[in-house]
Amino acid sequence: MKSALLEEFRQAAYNYLGKAHDATFELTDAILLTRNAYSLADLSLSPVFRRKWPSIYVSEAGRS
């Protein structure tokens, strides 16, 4: 039951994001799971962020 609620929440959050929703969603996971990240470049090294580091900046630019 709890995993179904989490999956439903994650799908709703994913649908809410803008153009670069895949990169933004992975960036959110990286923020939640990475300790001691002092920059976006640090977050790009997280194992859950499977994209190349420039997509972090694209995801942030797509939010406007």
C-alpha cells in the first residue's frame, strides 16, 4: 500500500514538471539522496543522476 502511494505521488510530481521533466526529476532524486553536495556539478556525480551534467542546467532553465 505504501509503495503504491509513493509511486502515485512520484507520477503526479513527474507530470507537474515542465519541459525537462526527466532531468528535473533525477535532479530531485539526487538532491534527496546526496549528502555534502555544494554545487550542481556535485549533484551530477550522484549515481541516481544518470544524465550528463549540462542537463542539470537545462532542467533549471526549462522551469521558467
